[in-house]
Amino acid sequence: MFERHPNDDRLSNANCIEGFAHCTSCFGQCPAGVTPREWARLEAGLTKRGMQIWCVRCEANLMHVDYEGQQHPVTTTRAKAGERVIDGGSH
Ligand SMILES: [Zn+2]
């Protein structure tokens, strides 16, 4: 799930998403001419057990990941204007 920079332990802060999360309830209602990215109304956030993705339009769970009490590496950095993102290699 997490990609690392090939030369160090930093996680990439580039968009490395390979499989987008879509709400099965409202994804099919996406109007013509509107991209899935424009249509999606998702929230992502930390929970007591892990991380959850929530469809705001449907008020429904898409995914709730249980970290099973483990801590995982995370990056909260972002590239500033004109700065290269931390390239995680394959994305
Ligand atoms: Zn939905």
C-alpha cells in the first residue's frame, strides 16, 4: 500500500494511487461529461481502529481498514510550488 523512495525510507508524496475507491451506490449515477474524480464526494480519515473512506453523498462506508493495533509509516509532506514530489518510483 505504501511506496518508498528508492534511495531512502521516505514515503512518496506523489499521487501513487493505482486503484481508486468508488462508491458502488452512486458511481453509476455519474453524469455524462463529469469525471469520476469530479463526481466523487469522499472523506478519508483516521478512526480508533484504522482509516476509513466514506461516501458523503450516500452517507455510507466504502472502506474501513483495521490497522490491528499496528503503527505504519506515513508521510504528511507535500511538494511546494516548483518542488519535485518525493518520487516513490512506480506510480
Ligand atoms: Zn455514494
